[in-house]
Amino acid sequence: MTKPLVSIVVPTYNRARLIGRSLASLLVQTEPRFEALVVDDASHDDTEAVVRAIGDPRIPLPACGPEPGPGGLP
């Protein structure tokens, strides 16, 4: 993978029905040198599964704590 030219941070919480559409819009851009860091704040829906199903290495899903909030703290 080449070094990203652009980094996009996508915060999310319980948005499984929307996150796929948001990330799909990134995948059709003309500039392929990006990374999209999805920050999931301990969602209780299928947000993680939707992001992982995309399977693009430019869209990592960092592990967050099980509790919502800054740093996984309640």
C-alpha cells in the first residue's frame, strides 16, 4: 500500500445503516491515496461488521474499548 496522501477520520456510533454508504463514497473518489480511520464509539449494532465487510486495507477499524466515551471511559 502506498503512503496515504489524505487521512479521513470517520467517528461513528450505532450507524450500521449509514456507514457503508459513507465509506462507499470514499471508494469512488478519483484520488486513491487515502486512509479512512473509522472510530467506532462502542456501537451496539452491526457497525463493526459493515466496516469489516468492505475489506479495504485503506479503511482500518481500530479497536476501541467496550465503553463509550473518550478512551473507552464511561
